[in-house]
Amino acid sequence: MNWLLSGRLKTEKLVVKITNLPVSLQGLKLVQLSDFHYGNYHLSSRLLTEAIAVTNSLKPDFIFLTGDYVNNTPEPIYQLAEHLQKLNSRYGIYAILGNHDLYHKNSKSKIINALQNVGIQTLWNEIVYPLGSDLQLVGLADLSTREFQPELVMNKIDPKIPCIVLSHNPDTAEYLQSWKVDLQLSGHTHGGQIVIPGLGLAIVYYIKMLHILRKIPTKIRRLLPFLPKHIPILNHWEWSEGLHQIGNNQLYVNRGLGTYFPGRFFCRPEVTFIQLISININ
């Protein structure tokens, strides 16, 4: 999509504090990329190339990709994977899948294989230990699937070891409050795409309108086909971007790179740079 409809790329830089972070992880540098929606006009090659160059310039220890590589059909993943092959990190690149990566038969396996072939490990209800016993990295199945059963994975984590969770939909943070999650990284929202200066997310007002329309009797609504029928399937639009404290856990939501019509307005596509530091309570 042309930059006029998507906005110029922005690098968000933040420091995240983690309780009793091991000395070996002090200053660990993470980069998150999300919601590529590669194919057609949803993400320009120029913006993707810039995002990869910016990521590499940050010299990350880890790169995390949090889903929605394609829009509907999986075929664009092969060209996207060629671009992603240019990403560089010290300890590896890890990915999860989003809802758009699962729409068609065999999409899941095709996307996982394409990413695996360029050295990107995709996690689906898995725990890995990329730095040994100092760090737990969890990748969850998407919330839209029956395989989203976090208890099967999260009950295996050690609460004494720092834990980073990759989960495409930020609504999952509500479920994950039962476990110690030092940092959850999510996408899915595109930051709401349209932000009205001084008022906030346009989609919040859209949802309010839908609630009002739902009070119109069904018989009348059927006569008005131009009225929207569904409420967007996200509960917590207040978590649409940035860092949030959810109970005792921390959630960061990336605005993504790709977009949909009518495009972005005051909601720029994002590369996220996170540095970890310790809060010692012992």
C-alpha cells in the first residue's frame, strides 16, 4: 500500500523491566515485527525493505515475528520469506502464526515450512530455551483456533525463570493472568489503523454505533442491508498498541507493518525495539 495510505515507518524504542532478570540477560535487545499482510497492495516492498534494514541496524539479540504474514491465501509467503531471509540477529528469529495465516487448507504447514526454510523457527504451543535455563520463550496457537489451550503449555513453565510469550491476539493476555508472564508480545490490532486526534481510536466509536444498531429489531435491520452486522472480534481495544500492565504481567502490542483499506491515519506502521533490564526484589 502506498505510504500515503499507510504512513511512514516508525521505530518504537522502550525499556522493559523484568523482576530478577539474570545478569546474562541484562540489556538483551529484542525487535518485534508483526502483521505483514504481504500480497496485493497491503504492504509495499519499499516499506518492507526499510523495516528489515532498520531491524538489522538495531543489532538485535532476538527477532520476534508475531503473525499474519499473508492476507488470505498462503502463496505470498514464499516471496515474503525471501525478504525475511535478510534479517539478522544474534540468537535467532522466532515466529508465531496469526489468524490470517490459517484461513485456507494447508496454509499453516506452507507458512511454517517457508519460514523454516529461511531459518525462522515457528512456535505453535511450544516452549523453547534459546539461551539455556535463563530464558523461557513460549509461542502459542492463535486464539481463533481450538488449539488455543494455554494451560497445556503454560503449566509447564518455571515461574522462577523469565518468560516471554508470543501470542498474536492481545486478548489472550486476559487468559494468561493465571501464569507469570514477564513480557507478552502481540499484534493483530494494527493499532486500530485510524486514530482521531484528540478523540482516540475511530473503531471504538464504530463499535459504539454497532451496539446502538443492534437495538434495532432484527426484522427492520434485514431491510437495511447497508448496516454492518458484526462487531469486530476484539474485546480489549484499550490494548490496541504499546505497553500495558495486565494484572502482574506485561503486554506489548505492535501496530504492524501492513494495512487494509482505507489505510492508516495517525497510526504509523511499526518496528519495535525493546531492551530488557532488571528489577531486583531479593
